[in-house]
Amino acid sequence: MFKITFLGAGSTVFAKNVIGDCILTPELGEFEVALFDIDPVRLEDSYRMLNTINKTHNGRAIINKYLDRKEALQGAKYIINAIQVGGYEPCTVTDFEIPKKYGLRQTIGDTLGIGGIFRALRTIPVLEDFAKDIKEVCPDALFLNYTNPMAILTGYMEDVLGLRVIGLCHSVQVCVRDLFKTLGMSNYLSTCKWKIAGINHQAWLLEITDENGKDLYPEIKRRSLSGEYDLSWDLVRHDIMHRFGYYNTESSEHTAEYLPWYIKSKYPELIDKYKIPLDEYPRRCIRQINNWVKLREELVETDH
């Protein structure tokens, strides 16, 4: 039996998706899950939710919760990292409001640019503490990092801290689904085959074919240019696709700040042209905070 330690387990929705998938994968057999968080209330929420999933679906996981990080890491084979240092207030607010005073505008601010730098500076010291514990109690564990800024943190953990680490993101999984939904091609989703490659947070849909091996890109591009579909939420990625030939995995709001061509003080008209949602991440945070009470009832206060 192997052990998965989840750091930042108070991220209840994320814990549900990742550990829930493990529970629903019978090939993993019996395994232990060690949930760790510094917030005892959120930790308890995730613990109850995952135990419910485990029981309801006849899972073979043994789930434990810890407020002691080193104890949670003891003997782990895999470590999942999903922490956010500083939370929405004050840190996310700071990430956006201070740069805005100096003319630096952002959409998400979690990976590149000044927002990514701010996040890295406050997250790296925490990861250094993680690394000390890992080297002491589970030096061979594989560290699966879901915390942003992805490239900065993953590189630091590998090159400076010497951990066995992989940076992961969910964008690859939803790339084709979202593209097809936008263009009215969802009927292809269950039978198509596709190939994606690239660096983390900037991968590309290199090939996509139907069940008979026919290239679907010509039809995708035709529909994209037809004017028959609402692309307003995804205009940046479609523009990139027509310029470079391939659709990329990151959302348009992400891509707009990853690349240097869209958010430009000298050309503010591009913001309106491509429907770029400046200050989007703080708005999402506020929505998530306001919706948490209802979401908590759905995820935690249920017996099925």
C-alpha cells in the first residue's frame, strides 16, 4: 500500500477532483491518503467529503487528516501540492492593485509578469520548509505541484531544492472539450483523437482527427472564421490559432498576459477588440468566496 500526502487539502474542490479520481480508479488498489492543511475547519471539510466519496463508491482508500506537516509526509510516495500562500486578502488584492498604480494591467496574475513574481516570492519560502521535511521523512517521494506560478516554482524546487518534482495543470484535459463546445462540435468529442505537446501553461493542440482519422482542423478553422459562433470569451486563442496554425491549451485570459501582443498600454483598443477581462482573477475570488457556503453544503453536508 502506498501513501499520497495532499498539502493544502483545505482546497476542497481541488481535493475532490484529484483524490476523488484516485478513489474512483480501481487500478490503484488500496492506498493511504494523508490530508494536511493549516486551517482545521477546511481540513475537516475535505476529510468528511473524501470519506463520503470513498464510502459511497466502495473505494479502497484509507484517509487520515493532519495538522502536523511532517507527520503527514512521513513515508509518502507521492506529494500533491495545492497551497495558496496569502489568500485573496491581502495578497491577491496586492498582486493587482499595486501594479495597477504603475500602469501594469493583468487578467489572472498567477503565472507570469508581476503577479507571478509576487506569488513566487511569498510561496518559495514555504516550499523551502516543505523541502526540509521531505528530505528528512520521504526523500524519494515524487512532488506533484499544482501551485502557481507553475514554471517558476517547479523549476525552483527541482534546480535549487533538489526535489523530484513534476508541474501539472488541468488545462490539457479540457482544451478540446471547450473548443468543441464553442464551435458546436461536441458530437465529435467521444470519438476523436488528439495530440497535445508543449511546455507547462503553453501547450498546443498539434493534431486532432475524427474516428476515421480525418483531420478536423480545417473544419475547426472554418467554423472559427464563419461568424456563426460566439467566440467572445475565447478570441485571443482563436486569433493565435489563425496566426500560428494551432490552438493552445490556456484560456484566452491567461494567454493574453502570457504573450506580449494583447495587453498593451499604447494600444488600449486591443482590450475591447479581443474582450480581454482585466482584473478577472479578483472577481473570480470574490465569486468563489460568496458561493462557498452553498458549495460547502453540496460537497460536505451530503451523504451521497
